[in-house]
Amino acid sequence: MTTFTPSRRRGARLGPRFGVVLATGLALLATACGGTTRDDVAASQPAVPAASAAASADPGAPLKQGLKIAFLPKQVNNPYFTVSDTGGADAGKEFGAEVKEVGPSDASASSQVSYINTLIQQKQDAIVISANDPNAVVPALKQAMAAGIKVVSYDSDVAPEGRHLFINQASAEDLGRTQVQLLAEQIGHKGKIAVLSATPNATNQNTWIEFMQDELKKPEYKDMELVKIAYGNDDDQKSFTETQGLLRSYPDLKGIISPTTVGIAAAARYLSDSPYKGKVKLTGLGTPNQLRKFVKDGTIDGFELWSPGDLGYLASYAAAALASGQITGAEGEKFKAGRLGEYTIGANGEVLLGKPTVFTKDNIDDFDF
């Protein structure tokens, strides 16, 4: 179990609607694992659909006190998930829940399954998961739902039959296309480019990359060529090595898009100490605190991200609303998420946080997370 401490906040906002961004206090707010152990849920037990036809929402129901909510990120000790899960814990403090973070230290496809099984035994009220693989965790999550546990995915979705809601950080299409647009501006819409992704099976990464590839089909990118999609497996050293390999294989490379906070930081570290600094443009998704020095030293011109703290905060409120009976996960239902305001559930159980922000040397010091 990981403990949490509240993060410091600064007055900057990622958008007019989404409140103050969360700072990265890497120690987290202390919570308890409570709950007695129940018998293992049999694998043959029938799964509960994401929004059960028998269930009915009670929008006026209060949020229950003492809910047990477990965050299961792709991997622990990842700065991005530290910030997002701290946001979830901050929300839990507001409505009186016990929030904890558990998870693997590696981002392999099946590494989260054993944690789900343990959380079922602990009688958690809700599991909030960012999936390493959209399908590998579904059987275990179906067992969790059959046991009455609410399942919310965030950051990286699971197959819809394995959860009640998906808290999406931003439109997948917006994220995929805007990263290409950012890089195109930086390289003058001309030259070879590469993508440094996380794992080959990461749902969000693959969706963004599909939109990147579609964006590149437009006439304005006719002089740009995507030569390679590399995978750093959300591991710092592997991402560093993959960046090195890209430049060795394509010495005339003009730009790299890394839509992963681990990957972009590793790529920036390599470029900053290489002859390619300033010559090979790097953009993607990262946090201001993580990349500030690389923006200021000229390694990175600009990158983008939503507020990861707000993402976890919203996911925590969504889980509580489900566990309290305010919503079932059906399209059109509404729930309130503290300082972020009211949200409406969209098609396929998706809730959209909002648009990302572009960070450059002109605004990066306005943000602290």
C-alpha cells in the first residue's frame, strides 16, 4: 500500500473549467487498507455488465462515507501516476474515503491481475485502473464487478465489458493530431520523424498513434515521413536506449514524438547531452516539473499535457458516485466532481476531462506539477 500526502497547489489552470493544477508532492496522503478478507470469487461467477439494466441511478443520493477506493496504475513510482493518484487521494479526503495506491513496478500486460484479485479479497468498494493491456485484465475485473466492486478506468482504458466508466484525459483525436501539429511547426513541416511510445499494447498510446498517422495523411504533411514507431515500455533506461537507437538508424531524423511521460523525459535527457540537441525536435506528453530544464536549455520547444492530478481527482469522484448509487455508468447521467464541477457521462461510459495545454518557455513557470 502506498500512502499519500496532499500536494501543494499553484494558481495556474489548465483550462477555464478544471481548477487549480495539482503539484507533485511525491509523498502521498496516509490511508488505510481496511476490510476483512472474503472468499475468493470463483472464476466461473457471471460478470456484471458495465451499467446493469437492473440498476437505477439515484442522483440525489449522498456520497457514502468510508468508501474504500484503490488506484491501480500501470506502474507505481512513475511520476505521472504519483501526481494523478495523489489527486485521487485529495478527492477522497473531501468526501471521507480511504484511498490507496497499489500496483506493479513493471508495465507488463498481465502484471496488474494479481493486484485485482487481492483487491477483490479486500472488499474494496471501487477499483480505479490504468490498464497496461486492454484485455489481459478483463477477466479479473469482471470478477470484481460480479463481487459488487465498481470499476473505473482512467488514463488507459480497458475493454468496455471490464469496467463501468472510463475517465478520459482528453479527446484521443485531439491528442494524436495536436502532437503532430506541434512537431510539424517545429520542423517546418519537413523531414523524417519517429514516435517513441510506451508498451505495444497500451490502449491510449495506440489510439493516439492511429490519429497521428491519419493526421500525417493530410496534404500539409506531404514532406514529413514517419519512419519508425519505437517502444520504450515506459522504462526510463529502455526509452533512453531506444532514442539512441533511433538516431543511429536515422541520423537525418528531424523530430520525435513521445506520447508518454517516461519516454519524453528519457529522450530529452539523451538529446540534451548529444550533438542532436536543438537539431532534432522533441515533443509529446510530459509534466512541467519533469521537463522544465529541457525547455529552458533548448532541448524541447514545446510539449503538451492535461492535469494528471485533475484526472485522478475526477476518477475518484466518479468511483464514489458509482459506489454511492448516484450513477450507474449509463450515457447521459450526471455527477458532481468537487471543485471541477459537474460532468455528463458520454457514449460507451466515457467521461472527458478536457483539452490539453501546450507548455513552452513562455508559460512553463506558471505550472507546478
